[in-house]
Amino acid sequence: MGARFAGQRPTGWGSAMPGIASRFLTAGKEVALTLDACGGPRGAAVDEALLGTLRRLHVPAVLFVNARWIDANPGLVERLAADPLFEIANHGTRHVPLSVSGRAAYGITGTVSAQQAVDEVWDNHTKIAALTGTEPRWFRPGTAHYDDVGVGIVGALGERCLGFTVNGDHGATSSAGAVRAALSSAVPGSIVIAHFNQPQSGTAAGMAQAIPALRSTGYEFVALDERTVV
């Protein structure tokens, strides 16, 4: 697969561009939640309080898991995949931007070639499929940044790039109040991004406030599996 894209020069870069879905079509007041687990020395924990809140409030979510996080939490991905509230998605192998030139985001150097980009997607794809019995359909790279060649590689490998409309916790650095305020900006069809690997953050407490607050205004959190994502 890498040879197919070798030599292509990227012309776009970022977390929003053609080929990255960032919202879904709805006729009602509906939003969708996506949560990342990044892995690595400071990112391999599990926010059990957040997951417990989602279960208690019956909120579905797409869970993007990185290969390093999977390796640090053996068995957990299978249990999460068995929960009908959750869909397991691909957050890459090394948690780096998806690039063919090594372009960086937030100080993290991206993949440096088409073949490295293929490996970043596919190695974790096969890991998730082996653990859960289901091939992931969504991909989001570390930092959520791609170049346009990387976006094409994801599609050629049979996954879709899923972006976001609302940044719920800014890399799990937001306070609970800031998380609630971020989610209050959601509009129908919004896709929210946050994290479930940083239990010391304000994400869990903020979500516990934001979800009932949104529901009180008529919003509902929905799964993406039966929605048209664009």
C-alpha cells in the first residue's frame, strides 16, 4: 500500500479538510461523543469515573484507542467492545500525526513516509480486530492532524477519518467547568472529542455536569453507527 502513495506531495494539513468527517446529519437535537485513549508514559491510565458516568447515564461513545494504551490495559479493550454503549476505533500505533513528510503538531513529529503512515494505521487496525473480532471503521491519529495524503491512505485501508466539531477537553487539560462550557456550544449534529485516559483531569466531572445540562435543553447523545457522518 505504501508504494501506491510514495512520491505524492501533500497540499493540505490540519484536523479539518475534505475527507475528515466532523459532524453528522440529524433532524433533531442530537450530538455524538468520541473519546481518545492515547497511551505512552503519561497517557496509559483509565478514567473509570468517566466510563462509569457514561454507563450510568446511558451515553454511547466511540472510543479511539492507541496501540500503546491497549498494551498497557490488557483485556480492557475486549470488555469495552462487549459493552453495547461503546464502539472501538483506531487511534494509531505510535500516536503521531499522519503525514508523509514528518510534519509535526503540538511538538510531536508525524510519520515520515507513505509506508510509515500505512503502518501507523494498519498495525493498530489489525491489533483491534484481533482483540475484538471486529475491524475498526474510524481512524483518528495522535494530535488529530493529517496531511491530505494521509487522509487518502486511511480511506484506501478501508477506514474513515473522524474529526470533531467540539473540542470538549483540549487534550484532557480543561477544568470541569471548561468541559461543561465547551459542550454547551454543541449544535445538532456535533461530534465532541474528549479523553478517557486521564483520570486526574476535569473531563469526568465536566461530563457529569454537561450531559444532564444538555439533556435538559432537549439534546440527546446518540451513537454514530446509524447516522450519516459528513
